[in-house]
Amino acid sequence: MTQAMLDISNCVFTVSCRTASKRLPGKAFLPIAGIPCWQFLMTRLTGLPNLYLATTQLATDDLLSKVALDSGVRVARGFENNVFQRLLDICEYGIWDYLVRITADCPLVDLRMVLDCIDKLNSSPINWDIASTKGFTAPGLDLEIIKISAMREVRYDLNSDEQEHVTLYYYNRPNKFKIKTIELQQYTSESESFLIDTLDDYLKLAAKISSNDRMVPTLKLLQKWSKTRDCQSPQ
């Protein structure tokens, strides 16, 4: 059966975010370019329909939920550790074919990158269950697109690790599911990571970005930083 073409209208977009991060508690509210990290990312995704901030039902995420709702962001709350079900519940809000999964520890992902991923996949219409930039783009420029039908198929079969790490079930069964790498050459970086996982990660990235960079496309930021790095390299 031919796979449905990707279009922003048949995708639901989620940003997974919670306040009680184990390695860097409260990182959702750490400022980047003068605004909280979660808001920086959501702002850069402006223009995507069906976009949800997916957080937990824990009391620790009450403030995050309220602030996001007050700013006009769609918020969906669900299980703390069963992130798979948290996202699948959002998929049931509408009639969509794909879930585009972004995490708040990848704040540089932007609208243009999402559209580039969609264009890249549509240029080679081969059936797949999951498409991912992981392992190809620079760390922190991670994005996964999952067929919602593939999520419904396995929802009752997951162990606790697979519930928490949404796509782990599929990667553990490469003979059963088709996983495609989204090869975006322009988003690669040989030496840098933009992932916010630790305090050191955060401090390095926050130091790079000014308030003037909030809506600067990721590609332009990568180009600027690459030129700066080249100029600083010893001759």
C-alpha cells in the first residue's frame, strides 16, 4: 500500500517537556535569548498547525502548563513515564497520519527544519514506520516522524523502557519495522552538539544565542557559528 504523502495538515506536532528533568531540573524555564527554553522552542515552531506542548499531570508541571496556556500554546497533559501513551493520546484529538516528535532539550529545531524534513521524505516516497534525523544531523537537531497507525499497533506491547523512550520498541525490532534516516546535509555539524542535557550543555548554548536570534533560522545560526569557529581556528 502506498504511504500517504506528508503534509503539515496530516501531521500532529508535539514538544515533550517536563519541569522535573533528572539531570537538569527546571531546564524548561532556563532562559535562552531572554525567554524560557520551552518558549524559545515553541516560538521557533510558530506556523505549524496542530502543535502541542506535551507535559505531565504532575503538580511540578502545573506552572509550566498554566504559563503555556496563558501564552496561547496548546497544552496536553498525560503520564509521566509512559511518554508513548502521552503522545498517542494527543494523536486521538484529530484525524492525522503522522506524529512529528520534538523534545524540549532540542531548542534549535525550527519551522524551516521541520518543513525541510517533510520535503526530503516526500522526495523519496519509500514506505517507512519511523523517519528520524538522529545519527545524521548534529546532536540537538533531533526530530522523529512516526506513523500513527504504527503507534496504535504496538501500544499494548511496550515494556517500561519502551514506554518512556517512545521509539525504542521499533529500534529493538528492525526486522519488523522500517526505520528511515532523514539525511539533511545542511544540518550536520562535525564537532558541535546543541542538545541541552546538562548544565554545561545549557551554558554553552545560551552563550551563543542573543535575543536577536530568537527567530533566526537554524541554518543561518549554524552558518554564522561555523564562520566564527573558522575565524578562531589557528592558522
